Amino acid sequence: MNLKLNDFILKELNFNINDVSIKTKLSGLNNECYKIEYLNTPYFIRICNKSKDMEEKNIIKICAQNNIAPRLLYYSAASGNMVTEWINGHMPNEREFSSIGFIADLTTKLKTLHSLKCCKHFNPFNEIKESLLLCEKNQLQLPTFINILIDKLKTIEYFCLENMDIGLCHNDLNPSNILITGNDLYFIDYEFSAIGDIFYDLATLSWMMNDEGKENLLKFYFHKPTNYHYKKLAYYLYVVKFWNACWSLLKSKDNTSTYDYKKGSEMIFQDLWQNYSLD
């Protein structure tokens, strides 16, 4: 058994180790995640690599109360380690992700999430600026056309900050953070959750959707979307991709996985360069 996990089970949870079985080590980019069974009851465990703030705990609790997140059973602000109930489900596949049924359920949950409140705030434009500075500080190679991309980002920032649609956002709604059960849908991994522009969530979701899926996403969320909604979704898709390109490049500095984060970053930057125009 992993030493960190073993210490957590023994010292923080006070479980009898003889009654614990490790069922699965789950994928996780920033933390170690496991499915365990204790006295024949399954649980989800997250072992953190750095401490968290109590606002994440508050967000998970309020989302669980609104049937958006699994029920929180244990949370340590000192370590960031936590335990939630285990929900049997699966992440949406490519076909499901653009299906009308999934999008209808997704937007219902998403509007509930966006109606909630917290004390933490997220500004992706500031995050990107800080990431670019870190890339330069660590001598990580940015694309030769980065200044053109930044100029586009500045235009988008001006428009978006003048036209804010505020709510509690998940800020990392990729398919691996969505669980589909037989008759319900949940969001997991609230590490980046904060108050921000709801179009960041909508754009993150739309990245994995085909054109029809994007259209249905806006229709189910806004009922009668206008040119403003389509324009802002396209703008925020640019922002989401820019943020992820910077994140991947920074991740490549100390990469311990088999995934090539540097190549991933290059692919996203190239996509921004080739496919986005503000005309």
C-alpha cells in the first residue's frame, strides 16, 4: 500500500488497516486518488500533494447538498486529503458528450451550480498572465507567434470583463470530472472551483463537443441564445485553450508521467494560431 495512503488511513481516518482493501488507483494529474473499501463499504479518497483552503470544502459541501457532488465525509485543510462517498458511474464517452439527453441533464446541473455562492474568485486572464511570466522565468519555450495570440487575448479580455455573467464555476469541466449514473449526473474534483464567468465552464464543455453539441449546449442553457452568447462562447473557448496550453507547458517542467505535456501545449497553441480569428 502507498505510504501516504497508509498513513492517511491509519492516522487521519483511524481505520483498522486489516479491514481496508484498495480496489483501484484512479487517474489524477495533481493528486493521488483511490477507490477503497472499508468494512465492505466503498469510498473515494484523495491524497493531496499540497494543502488546500477551506473554501474547497465549503464548495463541495454546498454542491453535495444540491445533488451536484458526491457527499463529503472527511476533509483536512492542513493536508488537502479528503474522503467522499463512492458513486458508481462512468465518465461520458464521445457519443454521449454531444447527445441531447446528456446536454439536457448537464445544463440542469450546471445552472444549479452557477446559482451558488462562495468566497473564492477566479480570473482566467490573470491566471494566464501569471503563467506566461512563469514560463519565461523557467525558460520554457513559448511559440514564436505568442505575442499575436496575446494581442487577441487582450481584445477578448476587454469584451469579457465588460460583459460578465457571474456564478459559481467548476473551472475544470472536462469529461473525466463528470460522472453519469443510471439516472443522475454529478461533477467531481472541485479543486479550481470559484466565482467567475459561467462561460468558462460552458467553453470548457464545448471544447469536447461537435458543432451540433455546442448549439444544443447554448439552447438548453439559455433557451433562446443570441449572437452575444455565441460570440462569448467562442471567445471563452479561446481563453480556455490558452489557459490549458500554458498549464501544459508549465507541467512539462517537472513531468513524471508518460504524457508529453510539452507536445500537448504546442498542439493547443498551434490550434489557437490556425483556427481563431476575431474578425
